[in-house]
Amino acid sequence: MNIKQIAKAAGVSVATVSRVLNHPENVAPKTREKIQKIIEDKEYKPNWFAQGLNFNRTKTIGLIIPYILNSTYMEIAKGVEDVALQKGYTTFMCNVEKNNRIESEYIEQLLTRKVDGIILMFSFLQEENLKAVQEDGVPIVLIGENKDIKGFNSVRVDCKAGAEGMIRNFIEYGHKTIGILYGSDPEQESRDMLEGYREVLEENGIAIEEKYIKAVDNTIEGGYLGAKKMVADGPPQAIFATSDDIAYGAMDAIKDLGMKVPDDVAVAGFGNARMSNLVEPKLTTVELPFHKMGIYGARLLFDLIEDEDKINEKPRQITLQTKQRIRKSCGHKERIGEMF
Amino acid sequence: MNIKQIAKAAGVSVATVSRVLNHPENVAPKTREKIQKIIEDKEYKPNWFAQGLNFNRTKTIGLIIPYILNSTYMEIAKGVEDVALQKGYTTFMCNVEKNNRIESEYIEQLLTRKVDGIILMFSFLQEENLKAVQEDGVPIVLIGENKDIKGFNSVRVDCKAGAEGMIRNFIEYGHKTIGILYGSDPEQESRDMLEGYREVLEENGIAIEEKYIKAVDNTIEGGYLGAKKMVADGPPQAIFATSDDIAYGAMDAIKDLGMKVPDDVAVAGFGNARMSNLVEPKLTTVELPFHKMGIYGARLLFDLIEDEDKINEKPRQITLQTKQRIRKSCGHKERIGEMF
DNA sequence: GTGAAAGCGCTAACAA
DNA sequence: TTGTTAGCGCTTTCAC
């Protein structure tokens, strides 16, 4: 079913049918209604390619996701999708497996398919690559920091403040030796948190001991291995992990070494993943506004898509704050109480 | 940059350039190389829409996902994507929030965007709707059963056998009263498991008591509420849950009622979600081959895409088997031993 | 208010 | 082996 057949059926020219589709106000009401009815009846849908060839607009956005098996990333994705759907856009979700080669390839794909804009979550790419895309006329928004990239519209979380708050808690609870297990990614955020950790300890006159600072893989296994080493070397009273996954692994390791969480070693994580209140003891953690990050990111993008000039304005950077979720694993008995 | 400019730069006609792109063997090596070099230099990419207008092939497939926050679905998705990527296809992932209206809308979108095929995971749609799509020439593959739909190429899991095996284990371990918490979705699979449950009890001469059979929401909360009721009414010695989420909730409820898992009530789940060996006690469960489901599903689809005649052949249905993961929660002490 | 026709960028049949 | 050209389905300018 194509426009020609509709035109013939209505006894008009293709131009008139096209007008009904795109500028109905320019068509006489009577002809318009007649044509609309035929379109309905025949379930005519304009050909996507033919339209694209003329418009170069696809009502599609691309979303780069570091790793789809991680449900925290998917929560952000859901935020993006919610906004997109409401705007009548479709979202191309791309799983890049934390690999910048795959990420580049997907960007290419998205450009080929003429998406109207791209959102990158914790991008592994370099600034110059992204700049090139944007200069091609496809707006870009960054959600979350992996590399230290400026100059784009972006949404970030104040991870440093979040980490600092948790370390301060530990100190307040009376812990004198505090370890940190920090993940290798997202790079920038992990660095920020490590920095926060050091600053708070210094502020409070606590000596910084390198044996309590350990870089690990941002996985359960990474946390397990890192904690096992750290604890075996003489355990700190508390451990802060830069992700919940790391914290889970750490808790497992502590238990395996015959010690108890939080009595022997308190633990806190970062992210408030869904299973944080299922593990035993329930994990104290820093909650991130994932869904909101997605929503704000998408809004930034649609601002750019809908107003072409904005792409040349000074980029906006939105910073969101974290929240503490105090549960049993950090050893603070008074503030516990959450069911799900 | 378009084909005309390349042609001019190379001093040939557009047809020749097009040939280099699509049938390079029909171009004299010298001309071909010359043109290829220019294409490289100018980073020329054929226009997506113009190509589509001629080919009506997009090298894109659609993937309907019930709910992206559930990482088990995303494991299937990853299987699909792995195959697609290898075939040079891009995957459109669509999150339908377990809602058949959204699902229909996305199918429309996918058709508009001319995907070459669609994979539906646990589709909520009716058979006739899907038939219509396939008759439009877009092949369809089903992964997992929600509705009872025949007549399509599909990948399913023998859930019934999986459930039966676990119930048999319980009986073998000496449990005389066994409850089941079955989720509302996926519908068909849950029904199968309930049927398996009844059959095994009958086979073993165990009376079926309706108070031990409870339909719940397929969520942690659902499991919690269902188990609370069941256990408060006089607990069974063991509970089988048709999903891990339900099992987590059940374990929480049992603990909240002051009883111990597995000593007072043994628990087993279904799915082997990532956190099953993080909860305390670690959850005994039935492992499903999610990744494989995705891979097989994708292969079925590409068979259909690549060989148009196959769409009229008798559909193939692949049935995969489950595996048991015996951990602490079921109370069988001897077979425990897993770290991650 | 409507129609004829050019053109979007590409492919492929046909001709040379 | 290469070029010319029609045509894919649609939008839009220009006439009427």
C-alpha cells in the first residue's frame, strides 16, 4: 500500500495525500476527510525510508549502555525510555560490554541509521570522538562519568559527597580503621570517591594506610578477592566499597574468613542495587537516583533535538545528590528498619 | 557526501560506484581500487534511507523484552544480541513492561522501521496478532512461553520437568508437606510447573492440600506476602517457588516469622538469578539456560530471514532442559558447595 | 485548494 | 567493463 494507490482510490493526486499527512490545514476539509478515511480503511502507513529520504528525521534516539546485565544501568535506561516514549520517540539500546571498540561501532551504526540524538552512559570514548559526532549535527548527552569529559550536556552524580558521607558515618560510629575497595570503573567516579575517602580521613586526623586502600574489579568476585587480601592482612574495622557488587563480595570474604559483618568488620556499599536488602546482613549503601539520571539525561537531549541552536550554547551539567540507606551491615544499630 | 560526488571524484558513473559497494566482483580491479580509496578517504557511507528504499532490508531485528529491570530477561537478550552482532545485524531492544498494549505499539514501530525479523520473549500477545505480522512477511520467533501459542518457530524450556525434579528432591530429602508459590507470569510456564507439582505429589501418594498452593505476584514482595500467609497457616516442611524472586521473598517472610531456612522450612526457587548465591542461606534453585535460549532463538530467526521459503515450512520448536543448583536453602547438607 | 513534476540517494536493468 | 536511466515512495515547489 503506497501513496499512489491512496491517491487513486481518492481520485486525487499524490501531492494532496501527502498534504493530508503533513499539512492537513492546507487541504479542503471535505477532501481531507475523504482521504483520511481511505487511509484508515486501508491501514496505510507511509514508507519509512521514503520519508526519511526527504526529512532526515527519524524520531529515534540511541542509548549506549555499558552492560545490560547490570540492572542499575537498566534503571537509568528505563528513565531515558520513559521520556522518549512520552515524546513519541523510539530508543535504540546498545549494549557495549564496557568495550570502547564496540562502543565506537555502535555509534557508527546509530549515525548510519540517522538517529536524532545519542545518550551515552558512562562512555569509554575519548572526548574528541564525541566532539566529531556532535559536529556532524547529532546532539550528544552524557550520563555518568567514566572518562573525565567536559564540554557536553551531562548528568552526573556527586559521588564524592556520597562517599564522604558514608566514611563520616563510619567515623561517627567509632570506627578507627577504615578500608576502601575501589572499582576500576566507572573510572572518574571511583577516583572521586577515593579522593573523598582520603580527605575525610585527613580531616579527622586518621592516618591513611595504603594497605587499607585496594583497587579491585568492579564485580562480586573482585570484591571477594580484594577483601580477602585486605582482611587477611589485619582487618580494618570498616570497609567502604565503591559499588554494591564489590560490597557483596567483601561480605562473603569476611564470612569465609570466619568473621562477622558488622561485628568484626562493618561494610558499606554504593548504589543501592536491588539485592542490597536481600543479602544477610542487609547492606548499608549509598543510593543513587538512577531513574532520575535517565529522565534528566533524556530531557537534556530532547532540548537539543528540538532546538538546534542550543547545541552551540554552553553545555548544561546537572549534578544529582545521593542518599544514605542505613541498614545492618554498617553496624549502626539505631537507624535500622527497612523491609524491602 | 553522496554517491554522485564519489562518482565525480573518481571520474566514473554512479552505477560503477554502486557496483563497487554491492557487487565489487563486477568491476575492473583498477577502477575498483581507485573508487575504494576515494570512498575511504572521504569516509563515504551510503545513505541508509536510499538503500532501504531499494532493498527493503535493514539488517536490523527487533527484540521484545518483557521487562528490562529483570536481569534474567537481559541474559536472554544478550544471547540474541551475540548472534545478531556476529551476523552483522543490529538489535532493536524494546521494553514492554509486561503490558500487551505497549507490546503491540512496539511491534508497530518495528514494522514501520522495517526490521527484518522479530523475536518476542514471553509475549503477552494473542496468536492471531502475531500471525498477521508474519503474514506481512516479517518472520517471528518466540522465546519462552507466556500465552499458549503454537505455530511459530520457538525456544522453550521444559519447566515442568524442572519443577518436578525439584519436588522429587524435596520428597527424597524426607519432606512430607510441600507448598508451592506460583507466579502469575509467565502464565504458561507457571501452569506447567503447578501441574508438575501436583503430578509428583500424586505419584508419591502425598495428599494435595489447597492451603499449600498459592498464586502470587512474580516479585519479591509477592513471595513475601504469599509465604507469610502460608506459613502462618501452619507451615509446610518445604516450599517450591516458581521464580527466584518469589523464593527470596518467601525466605524473608519465614525469617520474619521467627523460623529458620532450611531447618524449619526448606525453600527452592526457579531461575538461578545472579543473587541466588548471595542470599543467606544460598538458594537452591533450578537453573535455566538463558543465554542459550537467546542464542537458539536468534538462530531460528536468522534461518527464517535468510531463507524466505522456510517461513512456510512447519515451525521448529526447540525445548531446552534445566539443571539443578543444590545449595543450602533446601536443607540437603551433602551436596552443598559453590562459591560464586 | 489542487496537480504536475522535480528531486531526495541509491540500485539494477538495459544498452553500449 | 562501464554508463544511462527508470524507479523505489515520498515531499514540496511552482503553476494553475
